Amino acid sequence: MQKIQLLDQKTINKIAAGEVVESPKSVVKELTENAMDAGASTVTVEIKEGGISYIRVTDNGCGIPKEQVKEAFLRHATSKLSQIEDLEHLYTMGFRGEALASIAAVSQVEMTTRTKDEETGTRIEISAGEVKSFQDVACTEGTTVIVRNLFYNVPARRKFLKKPATESGYVSDLMNKLALGHPELSFRYINNGSTMLHTAGNGDAKASVFYVYGKEAATSMMEISFERGDYRLSGLIGKPELSRGNRNYENLFINGRFIKNRIVSSAVENAYKTRIMIGKFPVYVLNLEVDAAQVDVNVHPAKLEVRFKNDDEVYDFFYDAISSAFQDQVLIPRSSWEK
Ligand code: ADP
Ligand code: MG
């Protein structure tokens, strides 16, 4: 056995980056979440070669003041939380202060940013965690991050990347989910020079479904709105005949964050149970707004999961919400919606 020693910061960053940055999709996810946290109303995502060689995310959010730009790339540097108790009332997507540090540890990053109070913006280039340049630059308000050559310095990880077409498919899925969950934001997604998605950002949830799943789905969804205690649910659920052969169309957002949760999906599926065939799954886009103290979002670095304070309460809430949506529907003549 070799002597125990403390790892240097660069090695720590590379190892930790593995948890946050798995693929081009996770880079896009982190950067778009930062854009949303910055209060952006438009977000443009461009990728080339599946995002392996090039990812650009541009937002019109608040920007980062010049004197804080380098800090933003330090591990555990965040403007969103200062003590653990803040998690109890945190509604931002980020809070771990890891994304930019992680991304910069395993790629070549260029950021251009300007706040509304600054006359000139800032441009920083970082490769493998090292600042290569830092200068003033003329630019519009907001932030653009370009990530080149993901995992160029981590061959073991690079090997695990899939073909560009597969990686861009994952990014497309993510963009679709973002569009579904955030109709209030205008997303533009460009893959190898072609615009794949461009949403209006006017807050119309059905329009988002139309963009992402097409006309048939959009006309077969019904609106739902349900409130009880600390939980408020809104969104769209598919009529039973819209059901699909897998769970990919089950979209749950908790306080704006896309979440996979077994309790919620089984509650919803059970509420659908007598209405759809065995082996079929519902289509839905549900947004749960809940007091931050009721959910722990700090379960995994990728933040795809949450832990609820009270699982049974959540199960009953979703089961009742969906069931009552169907009951309300029955009041309308069946022929008008069961087509
Ligand atoms: P986190 O989002 O968890 O705080 P990040 O590493 O993603 O950590 O970002 C670090 C900090 O950099 C953020 O807290 C925020 O202050 C700033 N930042 C990152 N991206 C943007 C952006 N697009 N616009 C404005 N500020 C940003
Ligand atoms: Mg972040």
C-alpha cells in the first residue's frame, strides 16, 4: 500500500466532475439551469457533433459581474445558497456550485458575460481548470458559455461517449423536456446548424406540447389544476387513448425541475389504471409547486431525484388529483373527449 496523501485540487476537480458531467447532455442541462436561475427569458443551445466537440448556451439573464467571473468557476462557489438551512427555502435549480468548475475541469470553456450595470463585458477562457485568458469584451447583456472538446483530457471518460447521433438524441430529449416544463421561456435548439426546436415562450403549455409531441398529442391533453395543503399541481394530462408503450412521456417537474420519482409515477399510473391497457403508460406534463421544506433536492449531484418528507401524502395527492380530473371530465359528454 502507498502512503495516504491529500489529492491536489485539479485531481479532486476531475474526479468530482465525473458525478456532474457525464455527457454533453449533462453539460447542456447544467448550463441551461444556470440560464434559468439567472432570470433569462430566452435560451439558445447549439451543439455540434452531439455536443462532443461544441456546445454553446446563450442567455439574456443577469450576467456575472467582472470581479466574480473567476469565482464562478471555483468548486463550491455559488450565489444561491450560503448555509445548509437555505435548502429549506431554495427555488433555484442550482445550489451546489459545482457545474462550472466540473465542466471547466474536463473541457475547454469560454464564457462571455455582462451585467446590465457594466459597460463592458468579460471574456474568460479556461482549459482543464486553468485560466488561459481573461479580458474585457464588448457584448450584450447576459451570458454565453462555449464548451469545446468534452473530456479531451479524460480519455477514460471520452471512451464512454456514444456516437454523436446518440449523444445529440439525449440532448434533444432534454431540450424537449425543458420546453415542456418551461413554456414561459423561449428555447432555441440548434443541432449541427439546423434549428430543431424554437418555442415562443409565451407561457402556453399546450403550445409546448404541440412543439414537442405534435398536434395529435396537444389536442388529446386535458388541463389539470389541483391544490391541497402545501402542494399545488398544474399541467396537462393525456386522455387515456393517448397512452404510450413506455414511460418516456411521463414528465414531472417539481418547482421547475425535471424529476424522476417512483411514488409520483405509480400514483398517476394507478389513477389511470382502469382507463388504459396493461403495458401502456400515460402521457403527462405535471408541474408541482411545493414548499421547498417539503422536498429534499440534495439527493444526487445531477439533481434528478428528490426525497419527499411525506411519501404517503404525496402519493395520495397525485392519485386524487388525477382521479378528480377524470371525474370532472365525465360531466362532459363522453363522445366529445373520448375520441
Ligand atoms: P450553481 O448553479 O450550483 O450555483 P454553478 O457552478 O453552475 O453553480 O455556477 C456558479 C455561479 O456562477 C452561480 O451560482 C451563478 O452565480 C453564476 N452563474 C453561472 N452561470 C450563470 C449564468 N448563465 N448567468 C448568470 N450567472 C451565472
Ligand atoms: Mg448551476
